[in-house]
Amino acid sequence: MMGCDLDGDAVQPFASQIDRLPTLPAVAIEVLELTRDPDVRIDHLIAVLSRDPALSARLVRLANSSVFRRGEAVATLREAAMRLGLKTVKVMALSFTLAQAMPQRTDHGFDHGAFWRRSVVTTVAARTLARLVRCPYEDEAFLCGLLGRIGELMLAEMGSRPTPDGHGAGPDQAGPSRPLADASDDTLCVIGSQVLRHWQLPEIIWRPVRFQYCPEQVPPTCPPSVRAVAQILRVADATATFITGPGEARDVAWAADLAARYFGFSAPQTESFVAGLEGGIFETAMLLNTGAPCTEGHDALLERARQQLVAVSLEAAVDLQTVSQRAGALELHNRELVDRLHIDALTGLPDRARFEAFLEERVREGAARRRPDPLAVVMIDVDGFKEANDAYGHLAGDALLRSVAESLRTAVRSGSFVGRIGGDEFVAVLPGVDIDCLEGIAERIRLRVAERSIIFEGTRLAVTVSVGAACADRVRNARQGQLLMARADALLYEAKHAGRNCSVARAIEED
């Protein structure tokens, strides 16, 4: 790959055409001017944004999304602005406006659908990662993720527009006439940053885009925020490659390597980060009116990547394969004999004893590590189960419990634990999950159950659940494990009192 510090030679054929780019619409220019004004009042900003009903509606939907929603839904732009805050409103309004201003099609076969699907994944991954690493530039990371590959889009646009002599840029011509065929990722970054500077976006936006593939080469004279956002963008782009591509093991391994290099993430933390993006990606795709990036769940993508890694490892160790398989089969057989004693016959899930043993094992692992991974416990209770049982009978109740159990199995990733610990009570233990990911997983559990229904004796039946989830950055002893479980149970009752069919997730403070 070419170095990031490109001189003008690779970019000159394109730089001369920057002025030929489509101009931004009036509302985008006005929003851009407002974002550059540090003294703008929120009332003035609301007045400008309210003139664009579509933009106002998107901001209201953003405020009601799972990322920002706290309490009751908002209905007006003013309420949304109060919830989001001035800075977020400015950056998000600019993001939505620029996305709508971008070209939607060219005549050169450029796949705009794939471009925007990847951009949506990158922008959600960038903002989520900024939250995880406590970077104060979450909104800027969102905009950088959205516009990170704008150089690719602009080259496609240049290739479809007539040159100054009035002729179109044909595929057999040199220079900008073959933009995407000859441009490396680094060249696209340079061109993209030039476009963003041409639009007079702030340095915290255009410069991280310039260095997103080589954050190490950010000049020392730049503000530290530029390197921080460039590193976030680098990991977010690698994550998007995995999610929007065929789900290759090497792609998620590369994202994990980058996350470990820049932010000290462990492999479980990276997998938890990737799995937790699913809901936010869907919501953002709806806000930007783009298609959903993939129909396959992120947990399934991760599981397939793990299977690929296992297959590669087995090929590399062919001499040990037979011995390993026999030992693994014997261990699995012994484990199954023990597990059968602690499996709930109705749902097929582990029982309370297995849950307590699993939690104890995770606590012991944390005690043995110098820097243990986060640990989360999720308590789930079926809403109104007694009423459903009384109304339709015990056989219907049993069928509903089996349906809930299946929903829970699909809602958590491999390596986590799901069990039934009481009549209509379930539990999940999630290693490597902190509060930033736990909120999305708890909500996903609630949605998976709510969206599922069964047909029992000709009647469609469905139930909802209340979810209480607690996590801790470090759990080193049995007392902390019990505290984590008790806190999740208390949050479950808080969800019940909030009206049921909702989730409450919080981190517990270390003592």
C-alpha cells in the first residue's frame, strides 16, 4: 500500500476538477455556516433547521433512537434539540444534510448502494467506538465515518461529468477518466480530504479522513484530537470491511488487531463491540434512507469467522487432528453427561445450578487476570405469564416458554450463557461486555422476544419480557459476582415498574 504522505503527483489529475463538483444545496451551506459559529444560539439553530421538515423529522427520530432515548419519546424539534445538545444537533444536522447532498447515481456503473451501506456501518462503528474509548469527539467521529470514503464517490462523479472541453470522461481515457480503477485507498483519502476542505469543513473532520489509513503519520503539529479520531476511523473502516463483506475470519482478525493496537481491546471486547452495532446500524440506515447493510446477524457473522479460524488451525495441525478430535469428543461426552443433570427439560436451557457454576467460573477467571474483561448479568422475566397461562392453559404456557428460550438463544453471541432459573425467569451471562454494548444487547433481547409469536391450537400467541442488565469492569471475587447478580435483579424490577416490555441497563460502581 502506498504511504499516506502523498505528494501532489497522484492527486493532481483530480485536484484540478475539484471546482467541477456539485455545489451544496442552500440548506447545507447554511447549516455548515452555523456549525462553524461557536456562538450560535440553539434557538437560532432550531429556527433554521425547522425550515427543512425532512431534516427536522430525522433529528426527532435520532433523539428517539436507542442511542439517545431517555424516558418518554420527544415529538418536536425543540424537544429533540434539548435532549441531543447543541453540539450533537449541529454535527448530526450537518451529517444528514451532506448525506442528502451527495450524488445518488452516476453513469459509470458505480454501486451507490454498496457505498452507502458501507458508510452507514463505518459511521455507526466510529461513533460507538468513540463512546467505548471515552473519546470526547463522538459526533465528529460519526461525521468522519459517514464521509470517510467520499473521495471514492467524488471520483465516480467526476468520471460521469463532462470535462472542460465538453467531452465525457470515457473508460479508455487517462487521468480522471479512469478514477476508481487506478486510485489506491490512500489516494482516495487525500482526494476526500481535499473535497471536505473545499467545503470548508473543520480540521477535526477533513484531517482524520486524510490519515484514516495511517494514523501514525498524523503530523505532530496537529491537535491530538486528529490522531484520536483517525485511529477510531481506522478501526471502524476495518469493522465495516468485515460486516459488509463476506464475513471472512481474516477481516475480523484485522479489525481485532487494530483495536488491540490502538485501544488495548481484547478479542472478546472486539467481538462484543461488533455484535453490539447491529441495532444502531439498522436505525441509522433508516435515518439516512439507505438499505440495511446485511441481512445476516452480526453474531452469525462472528460465529462463521470463528469456524473459519478453527478450520485453518486444524489444517495447520493435521498430525494432531485425530488425537485432538478424540480428546475433544471424550471431553464433550463427559461434559454432556454432567450437563444433562442440569438441563431444564421444558426449554432445553441450563438450570440455576449451571448458571451459578458458569458465573463462578467467570469470577475465578477475573481473579486470575491482572486486567480482567468486563462481565455482565442480564435478568429476564416474562410479562403477564400467569395471565397467559390461566387464559390459554399450561400447554400454551409451556409453548410460550419454549419460544422465549429460542429467542434468547439467538439474541446473545457464542460464548455467552443463557439459562432458565425459575418458572418464567431467565438469565444471561455475557463475558467481555461493558455498559456501552450492554444497552444494545439488552434491547435486542427484548425485541427478539417481542417480535416472535407462535400458533397454538389455531391461535397466535406472543409475550413480551422485561429486562434488567448490570455490568462491571472488574469482577474479582464471589461477593462482587453476587452483587452483580443482585443489581441485575433490582434493575429487572425497575423495568417492570416502568411499564414492562422495556430494558434497563446500568454499570455498577467499583468498591
